[in-house]
Amino acid sequence: MVARDTMELKEEAIRGQYEAALGLVSGFDHAPRLAKPQEAAPLTERSPGIGARPRFRSTVPGMAARPAARPGGVRILDRIEALSDGLLSPGQAAALNALRRALAVALAMGETFAAQSGLAELKRANLEGRLPEARRAEFGELLQAEALAVLYTFANATAFLIAPHLGSQTVEIGEVEEVLTDNAPLALQGALWELDQDIAALASDDQRLVAVISAFAEALMQKVALRAETAPRLAAYSGGSWKVEADGLLIAGFRPARVAKGGQITMAFKKPHEVVGNHIAKYQSLRLAKMLMAYDFERRLNPFAELGGFIFTFMGDGKPGTGKTTLIQMMAGLLNDYCQIAGYPFRYQNFSIDQIDSYQGKSGQNAKAFVDTILDPSAIGFGTIDDIDQVAGKRGDRQSSAGQQEVTAVFMGAFAGSGTVVRGNCTFGMFSNYPENVDDALRQRAGARFLVDGPQTREDYIDILSLLLGKNHSIPLGEHDLFAAQEIKKAVHASFSGHSRPHEAGLVKVWEDVGAKLGPLDTVAKIGAYLKAIQMSDERFTGRAIKNITDAVKVRAMDFELPDEWMEEPDRFLFRPYDEKMQMIRELMTPVTVDMVVQEINRYADSEFRYADNSDEVAVQNMMRDFARQEEAKRRYLESKS
């Protein structure tokens, strides 16, 4: 990215364009050239028997091929007012204000571009009839460049200003077609004509109106930026940078400005050293936070998602008090800090038990809104479902409410359904003290497993005691290197090595039986035989489990941490083109080894056996209590009869 000296786009210049901007919003006539109207207004006959269509074919060469569309009125103000019940709603007023402001900014930017590029002088010469013939080609190219700059600024400012009003509603509008570059006024009229068409066809309420305007602005930015790649004389715009102080809008060539949606996050963020123990979970959370930041907003894809090493869903389980909430606070804090440095919008949201509603269908709607908010491709998202065993019910469990069953169905469809698209801009974390109570199919949709086991060693307990005591004491530390045990790379290597053999008793038996028959697991065939043996021991170990394991192996193949400098200085990585990001990541990848595969199989299978054993044991204990109650009731009943 080329360093820019940011200039101020004066507020007086913007407000000076308000009248012209309001005129465009209020109404003008436009005949489409490139796009076809979505609503064909029928032309009334002038008199019976005389049609309204042209009767004769033009004989002028080339004219017969031009569209014969008649100019039609574009009244965006009336179009939006028609959605109300006679009085503009706050959402409609916000949309109109955003459009007028964006148009004014674009027109002011057009004047600035014309002054800096020399176009203003050529316009005056052309108006006075003294434009030299030798400069006509230059004049045409500068008019086209101005149109592209004004169009992109309008789309950029619109997306920026409408973003705070966006909800969970998303709209697909397709490609923008009416992109005209003859001159700036015509370019804006063509864009507003197509926006008016989209509003008429897709905006049925306030939420969809805002979603349509936002989607249109994003699509227009993409189309104009693509057109600008081959257009000449754009240096005055693409090489400059302007700030609109009143809005906090930064115009930096053909790069979209980003704004956080949904307000500031209120959370007590934690630093990595404040998470004691949980080495693997902490390590993977740190890496996942940096993976998310590799997301490319223009391509709407993350290189890690394309390479297969991205964690879209994960489950963290552990006993109460082992640090699940602290882990969430650490990861959310990292993402928040990274996004503030890069200027990216960040969304964090937690789905909790208070969103389960007694009204039929409402719980499912709440879950869908939560998922849509995090999935929004225009932001970096982190969604958590704390205590998922209480939030999502097991199918067939009579103790689960209808609302919990609805939530389970929504999450299953969102996390690994037929319509799931993993772009790499967000991740979902499911946390539970009792994962055995989570529906098996939903639990298996967690691609990664984070065992949150808290502090384990003597050093861990000294570190956490020192951390929680704070600094308001004079107790000497003693012989201890504070937080040295929390050095992530060293601790993680030891943690991963610990999974070279399984831990759960049921899996240990399978491991020993396979080892006795096949010897060391050093080929794909032997590893596959081990997987089949696990499946024979636990029928819930299905093909989805294999996919989750291989995804985890691919994550291990990317067993590197993106340098902190890449996050602190966005130009070094975050703002690079998508293909350059991909190449930089490929250079850091390591080959897959047998140890990686075996360790990830044992990690995943250990968790499944742990869940299954606990689930079966809980079910047995519940049945024993039921039988005991029945026996006691029978005894008391017989005593009362005697």
C-alpha cells in the first residue's frame, strides 16, 4: 500500500452540494442503457387502435440496435415514503439522510478531482467552445475517470453511512449493470435508477430497505473498482486520501471504508498471559484470531478457508471454573484490538439461555438472527454459545423444551447444512461444562475440540494465585519464574505430544489391540484401520468425525503464528491483495506428518469417548434413581394397604 498524506474534504464543500444531492433523491428522468427495468410500466394508448410502440425502424446505421427505452421518472424519496404508513419511520429517514449525504460527498469529491486533474479547466474551455481538438481524447478520458471516482465515492460513503443501521437481514441483489461513465452526473443517475429498481423489487420493510441499500453499495463498489483497473487518468483519485471529519469517513482511492456495526463491545478483555493453563486451547484461540484477520473483504474469502485450515466451529469443554469465560474474553479482546488497528468492523455476540422463548418459533428466529449477524461477510465475527447443553436440546429428550429443539435445528443447519458457506470471516465457539448433554449430531458439527482443563501444574497454580491476588500486597514471590510456565510454544508442544497415546480407557483398549495386530501406525492403511476399529467400538464415530480430524490436521500443517508485526502494521499483510496473502501463507506452511495425524485422531476420539462415557453413565444413574423411587413408592403403597 502506498503511503498517503490525508487531506480534509471540507464540510463547506459537502454542504454546498446538498441542494444538488436532494434534487437527485427527489427525482429526475432516466432512460436505462445497459440494464433492463425490473418493473415495466405499461404505456397507455394515445387513442383506441393506435399503439404506443414506435411504428418505424430507424434507418440510421447503429441506431436500430440501441435500446428504445423511454425516459422514466426516478423518485427515490417517493419510493421510500411509500413504504411507510404516511409518516417516515426512523429507519426510512436514516436511509434518505445517508443517501443525500453520500451524494453530496461524491459530488464534492468530483469537484476536487476535477480541480486536481485539470478537468475543471477543460470543462470551461469546452463550454466556451475553445477546447483544442488535440485534447478532446484527454477530455473524454478525464470525464470517464471523474465518473468512476464519483461513483465509487458515492457507493463507499453510502455503505459507510448506512452500516450502523444494518440489522441481521441480508439481501442478494446480483450484479449492478447500469454503470455509465460518460460523465459524473449521468453516472449517478444510472446508479440511482438501478437502486430505485432494487428498492421497488426487494424492500418490503425498513430492515430490508437498509439491507438493499447496503448490498447495492457493496456491489457497486466491486463493479466500479473492477472497471477502474483498466481506466486511464485516475492517479489524482487513486493516489490520494481524504478525510470527512464529521463522519469519520476515509476516502482512499478504490478501497472501501469500513465502520463497526452494532456499537462498542462491552466486555472485560483478558490478555493471553492472564489465561493460566489451557495451553492448547489458548494457542489455538490465538492462531484463530489471526486467521480471521486474513479475511479479504474485496474477495469475501479467507486464504485459510480456501487452503483448508480454518476453524469455523469449535467446542470448548471442561469442568466449572476451569477458564472457559476467560478464554472467550481473551479471544474477543484480541480480535477487537486487531480490528481497531486495521479499521475493520468487528461483531461479537453471545447466544444464551435468555433467548429461549416460550412463544412457538421465536427461539428459532432468535437463533437465526444470531447466526446471520455473525455470518455477515462485511464484518469480522465471533459468536459464542455458552452453556450450550442448556441452550440447545437433545432431539428426542422429553425434558428439552420446544424452543431448545428449535435452536438445535437452526445451529445444525447453520454449522454444517446444505447451504453453509464458510468464507473465513467468522467463527462460532460452543462451550459447555457437560458436553455429554449436547445432541450428538450438533456436537459433531464442532470442527475443533478445545479441552479447557484449567491450571494443572504447580507452576500454573502459583501463576494464577499471583495473578488473582493483584499487586496490593507485599508477599514475596519466592523461588518461581512468574508466568514462565505459560510460554505457549513450549507448553503446547508438550500438550500435543501427550496425545501420541490416547487417554480414555475405552480408546486405550482399541489403541492397544490395533497396535498388537499392525505395529506402529506409520502408513495411511494402518491409520485407516485404526479409525475403523474406533468406529466399531463407538458407532457415533462417523465420516463427519474423519472430516473434523483431517481439518484439524490441516490446521496443524499451518503450525505457525502470523507475525505480530503483520497485525500491528496492516500494510505488511492485511491490506495486501488476496493472491499475495495466499502466497505469503503458503510459504509458512509445513508438511503433514504421521505424528500430527495420530495425535489429532487421539485428541478427537478421546473427547468423543469422554462425552459418550459420561453420557452413558449419567443415563444409567438417572435410571437407577428412577428405579429406586419406583421401589420406594411401591413399598410405601403396600404398607398403606396393610
